[in-house]
Amino acid sequence: MWRAGLNVRLDAAAIGELDWSLTLGYEHSSYDFTTGSSPLIGGTSELVDEVTAFDASWDFTLPLDDEWSLWGGVGALVSGESGADFGDMLNVGGRFGVAWRASEDLALGFGAYVREDAAEGVEVLPIFLVDWRFAEDWTLTLGGSQTELAWTPSDDLRLAAFLAFELRLYALDDDAVVANGGFNEDRYVLGLAADWRPGNDMLLRGAIGAVVSQEFDVEDTDGDDVVSIEGDSTGLVASLGLTIRF
């Protein structure tokens, strides 16, 4: 499996006390299944091949005082095979919550993420946020789906160990193993990352890790699992990202 993507974010001028941003993203993923076969749908190499995802989100932060603030956002995701129905590919959602800055070194937040799609209906998930600098060069962060312990030895270098949960949802076309169904991938990745700033407006991030748990689900049009496949829990993951600020 490999994937590549591009995100563009606009940090706009504040509206009064309201800070907001707009993000547009694109991601392409390619799968090659080589394990076994299913008695329900045959060889797993036929599950899915090429899929794309487009997303757009609007996010905001509104300070209430020196300690409390509101945060949230709304977004839309269109993801699936090229021949899938647009209505099946569309997922919409929003996230809202509050944040509390307990001290200069500790901030906490909590809220909820609400999403809706044609098959699953409405789903509500809790969100917990932690940003804790417990030593001069050490921080512990929990940001929704990722926990990270980081060491910052200098202004231009940051090293981190992380545990991340990743979830991707794709709609299938009418020629798929389950016509107009869905394909879901979820996994946990444990790894190490390095952030390097060669300049004030540039960030290069490299990461390597191990997939400690991975599952692929094929769903019918009612959102019921037709088959679930456990991925190789010893698979390795490597990624490279570049952020440029204009």
C-alpha cells in the first residue's frame, strides 16, 4: 500500500476575537492485497485497487477569557473509487468543544465529533485534548487520534515518539466485490518522527513506525460488514512530509 496527498491551509485574518482557517486536501491511495481468499467474496486481491479522497474543512478558535476558549469546525469528505456514486462518497461532520489553559505549561480540552454518512447514519465520538510541557524541552500531547511524546533540543529540531489511530472510509463502485458498498481501513501505528525547520517558513517531517493493529472491512449498502480482514500487524510504515508557509 502507498499513498500521497496534498493539503493547502489558509490562516485568515481574525474576525474580532474569532481565529479561523480553511483547509483543502487531496489524497490518493493504492492497495495490493496478497493474502488468502474469502469464502464470501473470493480472493482478497479483488477488494479495492485505486481510491481518492477530497476534503474541505473550516475551523475556528474563539477565546472567552485568558483561560477558556471555544474551538470547533465543520467539514466534508468525498472519498471512494472513481465510479462510485457521489452520494455514497460524501461524508459530512463537525467537531466542537472547549479548551482550558490551566497554566503556561498545561492546556486541556474536550469536545465531540459528529459525522454522518449514507450507510452508518449519525455517529458521535468524544474528543480529549492535552498539551503539557512537563519539562523545559519535553512535551506530551494528545490530539484526538494521536498521542505524542516530544523532545525539542533546539529551535529547528524536534524528535517524537507517537501512537496514532488512522481511519479511512471509501465508497465502492457498482463493479466492486460488493456493488456500491463501502471499504474501510483502520489501523494503529507506533513510531518515531523528526521535524526539522531549515527555515522559518519550511518544515520537513520524516516518520517511521510499525503497524501494531490493522483491519480492512467491506460493507454492503446497509453498512453491515460482509467480510473483515486482519492486516499484517508487523508491517512497517514510512512517511515524508513537507510544509511550506507563504
